[in-house]
Amino acid sequence: MKNFKIKLFLISLIVVCSCSDDFVNVESEDENSENFFNSEQDYQDALIATYDALQWTYLNVMLGEIASDNTLAGGESATDVPGIQEIDDMIHTPVNTQLRDIWGFMYGGINRANFIIEFQDKTEFADKNGVIAQTLFLRSYYYFELIKWFGDVPFVADKRIQFGDQFDIDRTPKAEIYAQLEQDLIFAIDNLPTVQVETGRVTKGAAQALLGKIYLYQEKFTESASVLESLISSAPYSLLSDYSTLFENDNENNVESVFEVQYTDLEGAGFGCLQCSEGNVAVGFNGIRSYNGPLFESGFSFNVPVQEVVDEFEDGDLRLETAILDIEAWSNETGATYTEGNEHTGFYNRKYISRQGDTNIGDANLTNPNNYRAIRFADVLLMAAEALNRGGIDDARAQLYLNQVRERAFGNSDNNVLATGSSLTNAIYHERRVELVGEGHHFFDLVRTGRAAQEIDGFIQGQHELFPIPDIEIQLAGNRWCQNPGYTTTATCSN
Amino acid sequence: MKGYISTLLLLTLASLSYAQSINVKGVIQDSDLMPIPGANVIVKNTNTGAISDFDGNFVINNVSAGATLLCSYIGFVTQEIVVTNEDSLVITLLPDVAQLDEVVVIGYGTQRKKEITGAVSVVSNETIEELKPVRVEQALQGQVAGVNITSSSGSPGAASNIQIRGISTNGDSRPLILVDGNVIEDLSVINPNDIESINVLKDATAGIYGVRAANGVVLIKTKTGRKEMPTTIEYSAYGGFQQTTRKIPVLNASEYALLANEAFAAGGQSLPFPNISGLGVGTDWQDAIFEDAPIFNHAISLKGGGKKSGFSVSSSFLTQDGIVGRKKSNFTRLTKSLNYSLDILKNLKFNTGILFTATNKKNLPENALGSVLFNALNMDPTKPIDGRAIGLGGEVINPLSQIGATYNRTKVSKIGGNFGLSYNFLDHFTVQSNFQFNYAEVKGHIFNPITDFGLQDNTDTVFDREVNEVIESFNYFRDYTFDAFIKYENTFNENHNLNVMLGTSVFKTTGKFTGDRGFQIIDNSISNATIELASDVEDLNQVLGRDPTFDSRLLSYFARVQYNFKGKYLLSAVMRRDGSTKFGPENKFGYFPSGSIGWIASDESFLSDSNTIDFLKFRASYGILGNDRIRDFGYVALLNGEGTYVLDGQLIFGTAQGAVSNPEIQWEKQKTLDIGVDIKLFDNAIDITADYFEKRTEDLLVVPQVSGLLGVSSPGSGAPTINAGIVENKGFEFAIGFSKQLSDNFKFGLRYNVTTIENEVISVSSDGAFLTGGGFGIGQDPPSRMEAGFPIGYFRGFKTDGIFQNQSEVDAYPTINGAVQAGDLRFVDINNDGVIDDDDRTDIGNPLPSATMGLNLSLDYKNFDFVAYAFASVGNEIVRNYERNQRLTNKTTYALDRWRGEGTSNTTPRVTTGATSNTLFSDYYVEDGSFVRLQNIQLGYTFSDGAFNNKNIDKLRLYVSASNLFTLTEYRGYDPTTSSGAPIGGGIDQGFYPNPKTFLFGLNLKF
């Protein structure tokens, strides 16, 4: 009997362990991306992740300045981040870590946006159009960055790019992409509020400004002027009266900020994943090398302004002190100490260097809370002026907008520009350079207006208007794409 | 002592003899009291006899009293016993040293070593006792052909990398490790004193273990008490100290200042040391951080057995300080184990074992940019011992300050156990089931105080911290394995031996990570460093963007047939069906067959009388093994990425996709061929094993670089796992041993083994594709690659051809980006296109050795025993990456031979602070890593039986031992034996923590 029981026990053991194949069917505790979007919250959560990619544009801003004639690469030594040094010297090649980062980061943002678009019809809720509008704005922002850097780029607008898809996507002519972005931004304008409840979200004004900018890049001056003027004429944006407070951390999301990328020092970050930082990585990179003194904090001395851009400021231009830090003068004045880095010019990009007063957690250099004022009302005014002038629409109104900016800059109207025609155009170009110095626009302004070759040392016409698509990215997509003109490449395109 | 039992019995029985017919029964066991099933018992000069059953029992009826039983079994000396009455006999067979007696665990059973058809190496208890390893891996190092062990660090408690027959996967290349059948990941939980033997399965016959056996299997058997065993207590202890094997010669303060001035001048900058006189030798930072560090270990065990049961209990404690940072890198380990076996019924056996381990490890940053040793090599020698790191770049700081500011500890408490039942029925059937489990809790505590290593009040180094933080983590891991199988064993027509097994196995492992990070510790003091006292506490899972839990499982069915004819012609075949949670619904299950054959030629009549050849076996095996060691859920796109933004000034946590998915992933398959021969010659004095093997891994599971279009660079995302590529390892193993009792007092043994491995990547995903890994300098492309036509993880960089001696040489030769001058390295224009660019980077080294070998010598003379062993590695290269190459970082002394003008040097480039291509990765930074190391010498003395009046003491042995006494190598770094073990990115030295030289004094005591 005892034996029988034991046999029974053993046999039952065998039966118990002869599990069905279901034993190895395990569901992850993480949600499957195919089963998401069942509530408004799901859409909102995916949208936050799409916003996240804005923070990764710190590199675009930094390199947009370094590539121009405004600043030098700097850093610790001539070999400190070779990819940045090469872009500064216009000797960049299709092997460049930073260009690959920009490429990858922007597609990261686009994929997050397209995740929402892919499932946009799954669940209905009241403000769905508002969510889609924000999504489309962000996607347009990322595609626009890609076009600025690389020209024609692979374009997908209805779904995520999944593994395997990368071998089937050709570069779409930028005109076609622009057409889609215009359509998306018009939808955004129609469906976004003028003021968002939460600071940091995209507004109708932001969409108008971006659309106006995209028109301007295509030299569609009428359309550009029209959308920018409608933004100018409606609330709530205006110039901040005191330029010197514009870039301080206690004056973020001010009345001049049409669109601002939000950063914080609430979470640390490390060098292993710069894009994981919730802080503005560029600020630490731009910071003063080994600084010890009031107001500012140390950084890595990249992106240092040159004498030429300092000289571009007219006498009496109050913006100079806010835009450019003369470190020697500052040191003499305050007793602050610092050391000289590579390509030391004596100047720092004062708008975006680290300041005291943040929490300094994590790697303090990588987690500066300074928001990036991506589209300022001053920029909008200058873009409108340019569109009106270059489009031959109305130089008087162009002067009006330009002089609004200048009046603030000089604190009076004595320096107002009265020129018209091409002189006015040049005045607007000058104004853009000094008003927006250090904000990452100048290289692209030079390229789109055809002035880059004459202004930037080493810039080769017909080549450097576009950056090379990293060779490795061409290879990893199956060698379908040709390299941008002028770059020697190991990639072999099939057409 | 035990050996006399049967003799005594025999004498007793003989004296009582008188003629009559009796029924004889008894049990046959070996000297370890293990029952011997299948032994022959024949009544001498008759045809009557029996074969012992599973428990070694036999019964022969109607034997005339006074008859002689002949009791025999392969590998044992045949015994004759005169039977006189019906008392149960206990017959202990003594091993026949002339035979292969070892029983080898081969997976769900054991097999006589003689009959094994696979490539199996055994490290015996004897060898382990000789080696006195502090860590188990050290018992394998240099002992077993085909097993290569490198340590990732010489710091206390650091893990070792074990590779069996090379690297055949770019993923996890660790073998499967089983302790008494229980899977473990980390050998540090085992007290080496508890180990009875280690078997290493190296070829396709490991396939019976199915999943994860593709990298080979290490089977560890622990000591346990047995039935009828007298109770014994063993105590062993050793203590000693460790010291560094090497200091790298770096410039002293005066030399350093001189070269710094020269470099600044060359870069067109003002001199940093206008006045060199009086700088002297300055601070020797290596002297400052290296210390002699103590190590102590105690172990005690109790073993015994009753009529139906056996048990063992043991406990050990190890404490070891580090040669860098002493107590700041201390490691302690406490182990307790319990084994118990019981015969519930004659044919129903139960066994159980519990192993508890508690370790406590403190760590300093090591083998990385910014590690303590890296800093010691690069720190400014003109600075005093408490000096600040000024102008050394953000990554180099004072190593002593760094040690002072490092506070971390990891406590691991782990309990593992097994329960097994075995039931024997209908003579030939056995059904067995085993349940094994592990539970581990890992508690981590890190305190990062406010620090300021560089300029005062300035965050100019990456280690400076203006807000302190504390991280407390608590993770647990649990797994279980449940096996059940049924075996049928029988012999037909005397000569056909058949063994069939059918079984199933399930494995499940789960775990959970929890933790918090907090800031603003009051007084910046470790004593306040708890989460409770911290502010702004955040959830570590959220910070790290990781999954808090995991759950992965395996389900397997397997069948094995073993057949032999007369024990001479051997055949074995295995079929497994494995299912893994790692793969999607389409590809969950894989079928993995393997088979092997063997022929014992020495049993053939034409060799059986040979005086030279005692044993000769040929064997061959082939099989396909599966590998699933990849991350979970790679086949499905999950929302575990990081998507955090800031709204209203607050962090808002969104939902983003994690790693890119690939629904198509399936099992990696390794096809393994082994052909081997085992020979014993000259009365077994010489023992030779030779094997040729080929391992071809197909459908390699790789995480390749993929197109940025897929969003892989988003936080929390990553490349998908795909099946792509083929890697081949071909090699030859040869082991020879000589062992002889030369006189009554003198025994001599010498063993040598060598393994050659040729590794080649046949393909990687698509044409021209490659995978990269490792790091060199800062901001440079990864130096290691996996690419078709090269060994896995080969180094790719520029080839150099001396130094440009003058400007005309520079002008006449293609250079990189125009920044080259006389005194710089001349990179070879590999493709002769007139420019030096990425296409000129080429194969400049292989981190894998082409051959590894071990040599062991043992001598026993009277009461003395002596053992020495050495191992060597030939043909591997190491990348020198412990130099920061910043303007004011220190240099090693070879920089004194720098180029200073035409004809001054053709090997070492000029020094400069200007832009230079000399810091680009080239063969200038690649060194030969071949070495020979005397790993251990040990001298022991065992006191004679009569030496103590105390009868309780059975044995006392005292010994002295020196480990890692010297290494012959041309490698200039700390230790050529260390490697990160990464398949792509191994062999890059960022200031490896050297394996210390260790001097021990110890004793073994047995009651």
C-alpha cells in the first residue's frame, strides 16, 4: 500500500511537470506597443515621449552655431570631440559621430510621433485633435531639422519604421516633405489653443511660427509673411522689454517665447547617454573652462564666439553684453578665474553657458536647466520682415518689424533702419545675426540665403550646404541612398 | 581504514565456515561506500552468479558453504570471498589503478569514464586539494585543455571569465555551470573546500543539457556524507597576504615636467614648469595606492552516515582585502551547506542539499577610464599626496582622494537547494525527479559624497559633485529547475548493454529590482547616508528606465539512448526539444540532436596483450546545440523606453517604445564536431588525451548596429536582436600526464596540456557588415570589430611604419588631415589611394590567444608534498589604453625615448600639446600579450600517524603556498592575464587591477 502511494506520487510528479507548451508563453509586464492607445491617457503618455526628443536637439543648436562663422569648436584640445572640431573647420566627412547622433535623434522623435499617428483612429476622446495637432507639430519640427542638415531624407508619415522597413525607404525630395509639413502645420494651427494650460506645450502661435519659417526656407515669401503676420497681430506674444533678462533661468517661457524647449535639473545624467539628460547638455559644453567666480559655473569651453561676431555688433547695441561674455574683462571686474581651452578667443556664448543656482545633481555639466528659446518673437518679427522685403511685398512693414527689434536693442529709435530693397535685406541679415547669435540659427541662415561660401572659411559651394549622411547609416539602410554631393564616401548607392 | 573492512569480514566469516548449502546476499560498494550496480558476482568454478542491482545488492541462492565468490567490475580489483553463512556481505571493491575507474557525471546520470564517448575533462578532488584555490575558477585554470580562464580583475571577489574552446558567440560565452545539478551563474558562491570534483563537458555530448550547453558545461560535485561512513570532521584554514605583481614605470616629477615643457613648446604654448630644479622625484602615485593586503579563510566540515542515510554539514568564512584601497575593496564570504541522503525504502532514495552563501563586497572604480589605477598612472607627480588634479582633463583625479570618497557595498544572500527522489522498479527501470531552487537577495548601497577633486569650488572634473547622493537598491532573483526522467537499463545476451532515458525539464527564473536614489545627505557624512535621511528621493527603476521584473523560462523534453557491445563499441544518441520564452510564438521550440561513437581498441585481442598500450580509445561526436542567451521579449515591441519631458517645470513621465523588436528571432545553433583519442601507456604511467574540434555557430544572435531610422538612439531604446552571422572555432587539444611511484618514498607527477584555437568570423548579417565594441581614448571609434574573415573582436586601426624623421618625409607621404609633422607616427596607406582615411584602418591585432597551455608538477617525498603549476598564453594582443594623453597627464617611461629630432627615435613619437594624429588608434597602442605565469607553488608536510598522542587526530598537514609568483611577458601593462571577456571589446587595458601575488600559510586537520 505504501509502495502504491509512492508510485502514485512519483507518477503524478511526472504528470505535473509534463507541462504544456504554454509554460513558455510569458507576457511581459511592460505593455505591448500593439495593444496600446486604449484611453486618452495612453495618447497623452505617448505624446510626452514625443516631446522628449525636443531635448535631444541641443546638439543641432550647438553645431548650428559652430558650423557658422560665429564661433569656434573650442573644447579642451584640438582632438576634443573630433566630430565637432571637423564641422567647425568644414573638413567633416561622412564618418562623424555627432552627425550620426542628429540623424538618429531626429528619427527617434519621428518614430515616437508616428507611433501615435499609426494608432490615431483606435480610441476616441474629446480633445483628440489637440493631441494629434501637437504630434504633427513635433514631427514637423524634427523633419525640418533633418531637411536643414541633410536635404532630402527618408520620409514616412503614417506609421513607425519597424525593423526590416529600413531597407525599403528612399530619400524623398525635400519639396514633397515640405508639402506634407505645411499641411500638418495648418492642421496644428487649426486645432491648437493660443494658450496651453500647461507651460511647455505647443501652441497655435508655435505652429504658425514654424510654418512661417518653413515657408521662408522655401522662399515662399507671400505665404510666410501671411502666416507670420497673423501671428504677430494676434495675442499673446510680444518682445520682452529687457533683452538682458531674456535668457535667465527665472525668466523662462516669457512673453517673447513662441516656442521653447523645456529642460530641468531635477534628474541627473551621464556621458553614457547624453540624450537621456533632462537638462540642456549644450549649456555645460558651452560653459567656461575651469571657472571659479560669481554668477556662472564651469563647463567645457566649446562653441566660443570669435572677434568677428563681436565686431558685428554696432556701437550702442545693448545686446552685446547679454550675448557675449568677454571673460578677461569679467575676470578683471569680478576676480573670477578660469583656464584657457582649445582655440581660446576670450569670448563665451553668454546666453547658453551654465549659471549658478541649479541643483547640480547628476553630472552637473550635463543637467543644466536652461530652456532653449527655440522660436522667439524677435525671430518671428525678423522672419516676417525678411519675407515682406525679399518677397517684394511691403518694405515699410518689413522696416516696422525690423525696427521693433532694433528699438529694444538700442533702447531708442535713433538707430532705426530706413533702407529699402537689398539694403534692407542686408540690414535684416545683420539683425538676425546679432539678435540671434548663439541660438543655433546662423549657419542655416547663411546657407538658405546663399551667403555661406563668402562668410565661412573652408565652405565649399555645392557641397557644404548639406551635411553628409553618415556612411554607416547609408550602409545600414542597404546602400539605397547616394551621398550628398561633394563628399568622398565609401557608400555605394544603387541608383 | 575502510579498505580493511571487507578483509576483516572475510576473516571472520572464514573462521565460522562449515559445509552446507546457503543463500548468499550482500552489497557491493566502492571505497567511497558508493554502491556499484552491474558488478559480476560468480561462484568460483561454477556458472552460478548474479549481477548487482542499482543499489549494489545481489542475491545468489544455493551456494555451498565455503565456496568462493568472485566479485568483479570494470575498473576494480577482482575480489575473492569465501562464504560460510547467510549473513549479509558487504563487499568493498578496491579501485584498480590499472583501470579507468572514474565515474563521470554526464547529465541525468553517471558513466564510467572508460565508456564515455564525448570530450570530458575531469578535475579530481586530489587536484583541487593540491591547488588550494581561493576561487573555484583557479582550480580549472591551466588544468584542463580547452578551458581558458581570464579574470576581469584581480580585485577581491571579482568574477572570472570561463571560456570552453574559444568564443563561439558574440553574446554570452559563459558555459553552463551546475553544482550538484543546480544551475548557478556565479562560482563565487561555492566554497572550494566543498568540491569533490569538477567535470567539463566540451563537445556535442553536452547537448543532453540542451539550452545553454552550447558554450560547454562545468559540472561540480560537492563532497557529501555516505551511508555507513564514520563521522569525520575536517578543518582547514589559511591566511596570508597579497601584493601587487607589478608597478608600471611612469615618469617622476622632474622627467614629467621636462616632457610637459617640451610638449607645450611644441604646441606653441608657454612652459608650464619654467623652473624644473627642485621638483625631484615627486609623488609616486602607485606607491601611494598599492598596499599589502591580508587574506584569511576558515572552513570546517562534518560528514558521516548511518545505515540508511548520509549527511554532511560545512561552513566557511573568507575575508580578503584588496591590494588597492585595502578595506575599501574588501570581500567577505560566508558559506554554509547541508547535504542529506536517505534510503526511504530499499528502492526509493531521497537526497537533499542546501547551500547558503552570504557575500559582502566593496568596490573601487576599476578597469575604466577614471578608475583608481588609471588615475594613479596619469596623475601629476609634482602634486603632493593630497594634491588636486589641475589641468589634467576632466577624467583624471587624485587616486587617493578618489579612494577616500568611494563608499559602496553589495551584500548578496543566497540560498539554493535541491530535493531528489529516485525510485527503482521492475529491475531495470528507474524513475527520478529532482527539484532545485535558488533564491538570492542583493542589497546595494552607494554613497557619493560632495567632492571637489580639481580646481577648488569648481566642477572641472567629471567626478566633482556638488550635491551628494545615496543609492539603495534591493534586488531579488529566484529560479527553479524541475527535472523528471525515467531510465531503462538492461543487458541482453551478456554483450548488448542498453540504457535508454526519457525525460523532461522545466526552468523558470524571475527577479525583481527595487531601489531609490536620494540627495542632500546632512553633513556629507556616510553615517547619515540612508534613503530615510535623504531628500528628493526618486525611484531607481524610473531613473534607470529599466524593467523592474523579469520572468524567463525553458521547457525541454529529451531522450537518450546509450548502447555498447561488450563495453568495447560504444554508441550514444540524444534528442532534445527545447522551448524558450526568449523567442516568439513561431520560433519558440528548437530540436537539437547529437550523437557520439567510441571504440576501445585496447580491448581487442590484438592489443589486449600489449605491454606498452594499456588503454586506447577512439571517439567521435557531432551535434547541434541551441543557445537562447539573449534579452527577454526581443520579438515584441514593448513600451519600456524612456520618454520624459518637462511641463510646468515638472518632470512628466510618458510612454515610449523600448528596444526595437524583431519577431523573427530564433535559436542560435552551434554545430560541434569532436574527434578524440585517449591513450594510457607503460603501466598507466603515461596518460594522453588528444582532440580535434570544430565548432560552427550559425544563426548567431547578434545585436547589430542598425539604421537610425528605427529610432534606436532614443533613450531606453536599442537595436534589435537578430540572427545573423557564422563564427567558426577550430582547434586541437593535447594533454599528457606522467605519474609514477618511483620508490616507496617518492612519487612523481608531471602533466602538460595545450590547446590551439583558430577563430574566424565567416559572416556577419549582410555583406560588408560588422559589429563594433570596446573603446579607445575618448571620442574615437570603437577599436574592436566582428567582421567576416577576421577573428571575432579583432582590433582595427592604423598600421604604423615608424616615425616621420623630417618634413620632406612628411611631404612625400600621404597623411591624415594635413596635421602631421616630423616626429609623428607614419600611418601606412593600406589601399594606396594617396590619402590616409578610414579605409586604411586594418587588422592590427587579435585579443584571442592562438594557444594556451598549462604545466603541472607534483612531487611527494616521504611526508612532504610539493606542487607547482604554470600556465601560458601565446599569440594574443592587448591594447594599451591606460594613458589619457592629455597635456599634463603623466606618461610611462617609454616616453623618454620620444622623437626629439631627426634620427632620435623611430618608435616613439614626439610629445606635443597641439593637434596630433598620434593619439588615433594604431598598432603603436597594441602590444603582444603572450605570457607564461607561475600560478602556484606549494609545499606541504603531513605529520605521520604516530606524531600525535591524541588519537582523535587522523591527519594534520601544514603548507606554504605562493600564487602568481612571477610572469614572463613583454606586455608593459599591469597584468596580461586580465580581460573584460567581452567577445567584441576584450583585451583592452584601461588600467586592469592586477591579480595579486599571494603568500599563504595553511593547515588541514582531520579528526
